[in-house]
Amino acid sequence: MTPLLALSRLIDKISTGVGKFTMWLILATTLISAGNAIVRKMFTVSSNGLLEIQWYLFAAVFMLGAGYGFLRNSHVRIDFISSKLSDRTRNIIDVLGILVVMLPFCIIMIKLSWPFFMQAFNSGEMSQNAGGLIRWPAYVLIPAGFALLLLQAVSELIKRVAFLTGAGPDVLSAEENKSDEQKHLEELEAKTARLLAGEK
């Protein structure tokens, strides 16, 4: 199990790196959108290229950030049901969901979207709008995003199996799901509380 957990940690690092990169894309999207709006209002000048790059970047955030969202356990769950289940049952349900739904779905999407991207790449497909952008960079986000999600699904599967076999922690627990910032804040709050109690 140790080599698999090492692989899981490597995948988690990749997902974290990509996730942090996509956060900067949100800033870029916001700045481009604001700049485009200002130029349009002040100088009545607009660019289809700038409009399209906004949805390219939005698509990049959505597709490339999916694996990071899975890692951080920020996807939608039916909490009022899952909170009533035991830790073991929640992990078994996740294992089944990853094996039966997530992995096959990601593989199918990669298989279907890759030819779509290659056709656009080989033909040099351009936007039909005047001054629009080349299309393949947007199309490649589909297989890339599902590939990253597939990798993260493998990592999450390893972690769930590790917990069920007693070889790792429960990553679905509230404590394990806390971000580093959240844990650091709680440590500071506890330290402050101790200092205040000592002063009294």
C-alpha cells in the first residue's frame, strides 16, 4: 500500500499546483473583463478576441480546477444523509462511486473529446466572429480537465481503500478536510485563548 499512497501524494501535489494556477486565471479573467468593459464604455471600442478569451479562461478554471475541487472535497454532497452514515460506510460509497461512475465517465469523456480537439488543431479552426480566436486551446481543456480529474479520482480511490484497510486516515472526516489555513487559524485561536487564560 505504501507505493500507492506515495503515488496518491504525488497526484495530490499535481492537483494542488494546477488548482492554485487556476486561481490566478480567475484574476486574469476579472481584469480582462473589467478592462474590456472600461474600453467599451470610454472609447466605444470592443474586441471579440477579448470577449472570447474570457470564456476560454473561465472554461480553464472550470475544467482544470475539477481535480483540485475533488481533492479539497468541495464538490456537492448530500450532507444530511452522509452525516448520518458511519465513516466506513461513507468511504465504501465513495469507492463504489469512483469505480462505477467517476473513472468510466472520465475515460469516456477523454476518448470522445480527444478527436474533437485533434480535428480543430489539425484544421486550424477559428472562431466565426471577426477578430475571434483559434479554437483548439479551448477544446483541449476538455480532455485535459478530465485527465486531471481521472488522476485525482485514482488518488482518492487509493486513500479510501487505505482507510478501509487501516493503512491511512479518513480523508472524509471534518478534521482531515480542513485547509492548512483553517488549521493554522485554529492553532492561533487556541494559542490566543491560552495566553488570555494565563493573563487572567
